[in-house]
Amino acid sequence: MSTTTARRAEPRTRGRVRRGAGLAVVGVLALTIAVISLVTYGTASLDQLAAQGGGLGGAYAQAAPFFQVALYVHIATASVALLLGPLQLSSTLRRRRPRLHRVTGRVYLVAVGVGSVTGLAILPVNSAGLVGVFGFGTLAVLWAVTATRALRAIRGGDVAGHQAWMLRNYALTFAAVTLRLWTALLMGAHMAVAGPGADEGAAFANAYAAVPFLCWLPNLVVAEWLVRRRGLPSYALPTTPV
């Protein structure tokens, strides 16, 4: 390999390394949150969680069975999507195991579809009130819409468009992680400002009032930046000619 060729290859190599490292971090965070969610709701009832002040037990323990079942289905399907997303975004898997990529992709999209529907179903009893209805409701709708666009793109042979919509879709899936990160950060800030003897319940309530939008809006901004950085079809609002 000539010196010029090697110099040209170096930025591409560094780019692949950065993407691989970033995807590894995303995968570890996704695995951590998925396992915590499945263990939390798989080993204790909603009544037990409510008594312990853990998870969403306080909001759903007294809810109708329909909402409780929808909650469990939502947690399970969202966890599956969270775990499979990094595999779908892996260029190595797409290149070396295309059949596995397609199979896991179908499972991922089904999980997103069911997760978005159940996410809408539990809105009436969500623990963030009206802000949660609008914030989490918008998230659920966009989650379904971006998944549909990704599916339509690949069925139409638009691979680049499919990759762009999958990046946006997983950014919304990753809201399950960023929700918890923002909640912890905002609670920590509240406790630090309030000082000793601060009410932890009030800190959680204040933090959770912001996360219905905060957990996914920045994610979409990052996703669109990645789409443009990688030269994929970026999203542009339709314009009306004057």
C-alpha cells in the first residue's frame, strides 16, 4: 500500500473505530437498562413495587388489569427492541450475516410496533400526568412512524433511507436509557440545590415532570446529526413553492 493510499485509509479506519466504540457504549447501556427493567418487573408485583417505592408500581398498582397487562407487554417489547437495536446498527453484522440481520430486524420492528401501541394504551394512567400524555404520546407515535418509514424504505430497495430511518428509530428506542439518565441527573441537581434533608419524592416528581420530552428530543437531534455526518438521506420538511 502506497503512502498516499494509507493516508486516505486512516480517516476511514478511525471513523470505523469511533463508530464501533460508540455502538459498544450504546449496547452496554441498552443491555444494562433492559436487564434492570426485566428483573425489576419480573421479580416483584406492582403492589410490592408500590410498597417499596420502586419502578412505576405506585402509578399502576391500582390501575385496571388492562393497563397493567399493557404495561408489562410494553416493558417486554421495549426491552427486546432496546437489546436488538445495536445489532441492527452494526455494519459488521449487516455485511457478514445479512440473513441474521434481516431476521433480527423483523423481530425488532414487531417489538417496536407492539411497544408503541402499548405505550399509547397506558397513557391515561402514566405517572407524569398531562405532560406525560403529550410527551410519551408523541414518542410512541414517532416510534411507530419511523419504524414504518424504515420498513417501507428497505422494501423499496432504498438501503440508505432505511439506515437513516433506523438510526432515528433507535434514537427513540434509546429513550428508555436517556429517561433514566436524565431522571438521575435532575434528581441529583435538585438534591444538591435543596441541601440536607431534601425530599427525595419531590426531587423525583420534579425530575419526572421534564423527562417525557427530554428523554427523546435530544436523541433525535443526535440521530439527525449522525444521519447527515454519514451522508445518509437527511430529513427535510416539505416546502411549498411561492
